[in-house]
Amino acid sequence: MKKNRDKIRQQIAILESLKSKRRKKSFKKRQTNFIAKRTVSAPRSFNRISTFNKPISRDIYAYKQNLIEKFIPSNLKYLTLNVNSPFNLNSIEKKAYKSNGKIEIPDIFSIIDNTNESYEILRKIISALLLERNNRVILDYHLCNKVDLSTQVLLDIILQDFFLFVKNCQQNNKQVIGIFPDTIGGSNINNKIDKLLFSVGSPAVLNKDQRKFDDIISYPLCIHDTESSKDPIKKIESKDLDTTALAEYVLESLARMNKSLSSEKLDDLCTVIGEILINAEEHSTTRYRFSIGYFEEKKEGEKHYGVFRLVILNFGQTIYEKFKDPDCPNKPIVDKMKTLSDSYTKRNLLKWKTFEEESLWTLYALQEGVTSIPTTKYRKRGNGSIQFIESFFNIKESVEADNFSRLLILSGNTKIIFDGTYCIQEKEIDYHKFKVMTFNKTGNIEDKPDSNFVRYSDSYFPGTLISAKILLNDDDFKLETN
């Protein structure tokens, strides 16, 4: 009997051991799945990914700060630790947000058209993710009727880096599970915004829940690491590949409408894309460049046209900060900018929070021949900005023919809007012809630009964002012939 009891106890011990191993294996599998996904839950229905251990018993806040300093990815790090950034964590902490894991997205979610409110929402989201004690975060869209592509991209970059941050933390110490939200979801998405969200927004980018719509062709978020190669030739090739991919995307969109761009319009479109990409890289002080496209087919009665949206952005020094930096390599251009500033100051044309030196220098940087790159290194550079602006107007044509298309540059506290009201002019000085974009009737950069198009923005964008919205109507198309 004793032997039988010992044998039974031994078998029970073995079974318990096996169960323990299975539990550990199951937990490890769930944890691995969470780390690997780095995704947002499908916004239409919130599902908790998993249940983790309770937070470790220590000063959670101090521990969070330590993790953020050590493991936060470069883009989110720049956004949250830069003292000038609207997303600076110290500034957000002072506001003491208490979202309880639920954040209402406003009627117009756009850092361009509804700047202050949209920035405030992004700050609340960062607070809910990094500072507050939330197990989950829900974005409630019941008030939202418009989402700007630029703002959606900014949100997705923040969310993507947050999940990468959590992954970095867990790889270093598995005990950190439960300190940060383990699930992000959305709710109450209406049919006015669902196409954008499910084609190029958070569900598509982070949750792999991309849906097909008959009138939408999307170009998913493209993240280019400028330090992936030290070879300058490969960097140029990468830019050319990205330009080609975006141009082919537009052609694919038009082909579905049995139409294509004329060769002139195609050249203009490729120039716009290519020059924006190369400018984003040259003026970037961080290693990543982001681009995304969104094409929507429209039918209104007998009208049949397409709307193409393109957003390219990078984080780092603004255009103004790049030239203001004492280490800026193009000293002659900086000297000209300083002389221009003196001229404006003497005439009392610079106004605090209305038209500051930053806006003046940013506008000057768009003129032909102006670049922060030393001319000894790039003798042919300095025409990029004016060239893509000119190409944009060639596609857009006139205000009368198209009052919809718009190109916008947002850098630091400066916002510059192109809609065709002011066009590029050609000037001649000492028998040398060059192109200028001055946003005034005189075409003289020394005269103050129209404040409706070159303006100071209360909210600082920590980098440079270029947003193009182009109407491609029947004037731009030629029918395909078989």
C-alpha cells in the first residue's frame, strides 16, 4: 500500500510539473504574441489582448521615467523630450490630464485646420499612454466628421513608436508588463472617416486591418531610414524608388478610371514628389522620413475626377533652426538672411507672434538658389523648393479652374499655404534670371508677404511637414486608347 501511495504521489507531482510548464509556455506565448503585434485593436470593437500581472511594487512614476529615457524610440523621443515640442512630457505632466483611458476625437481632427484642439488631443493621447495609469486606451470618434491625413500620420507614428517602446521595455525586463496600456482601440467610427482610417489609418497601419473600398486606392505609410545606408548613391536610388512607387500609385489610381496623366502632368507630379522627398532628407536632423498617399475617386453627376493627397514629414530641426544653427555650412546664404532681417527690423515689419524672423527665413529658404547644403558639395542644389512649388502650380493650373488644391508647408511656428492666389515670378538682377515666390504683388522678398499665406502658428511643429492636396480633373487627363 505504501508503495502504491508513493507511486501515486510521484505521478501527481509529475502531472503538476507538466501543468506548470504548460502554464509558463502558454503565458510566454501570449506575451510573445503581444510583443510581436505592436498593433491597435480593430477600432469598431474593443477587445482586450491579454491579462497581465499587476504593476511591480515600486515608485511607478520614477520607474516609467527611467524606462522612457532608456528605451523610447527616436521619433517619439524627439517629440516628447524636445523642450520646444508641443508634446514635451514635462509640459504634459503639468496639465495633469485624467483621461481614464478614454479620449474623444474632435469634430475636425486636423493640426492644419483645427490646430490647437488637435494638438491638445494628441497631448492627451501621449499622457494616457506614457504618464497615466491606464490598462487600455480608447479613442472615441463619435464627434469626429473629418480626419486630416497629416494628423492621422502623426498619430500613427506616435502609436507605432509607443508599441515599439513597450516591446523594448519587455525585452529588457519582463516585469514591466502591466505598467503601460496593453491595448489601444477605437469606437464609434462613422462612414465619413472610416475609409481613411481603414485604408491608411491606424487600423490599416498598426492592426493590419486594411479594408478595400471601391473608390479608394491607398499608398500605405512608408518609413524610410536615411541611415540604413551610408552610400550616397544608394540614398539617391532609394529616393528615386520612392518617387517611382508614388508616381506608379497615382497612375494605377487613374487607370481604374480608364484615364492617365499627360506626359507633362506626369513630369510635374514626379517632380513634386521627388523634390519633396529629397528636401525632407536634406533638412532632416533625425534618421527617418515618412510618406503616405491617399487617392479617392469622385463622381458627382457627369463629373468624374480624382483627389490625390500626399504627406511627407520628418522630425528634427525646423527649416529656420537649420539656417540659424551656428554650424550651418552655407554661411553666404545665412548672411543674406541676416541682412534681410535687419531690413525688416528697421521698418518695423517683424511682429511678435504675427510675423517673426522665423517666418521670414522659412519663406526665404524656398527661393531659387537657397539651400542649407554647402554649394561646394551640391553645386546643383538650391532649386528644389521652387521647382516642386512650380510643378504643383502646373498641375493645379489657376484658382478659377481649381479652388480645391492646396500645398502646405508646416515647420516650427511657420505655416505657408500655396493655393494659386500668388504665383512664382521671374526676376532679373545683373543679367541673371531667377525665380521667386514672395506672396506679395511686387515680387520683392524685401516686401512683407500676405499674412493670409505666410503666417505665424501658435503651435510648434518639431520638424517639417509638407501636405499636398491635388485635384486631378478632366483637364489633366487623356483617355486611354486601346
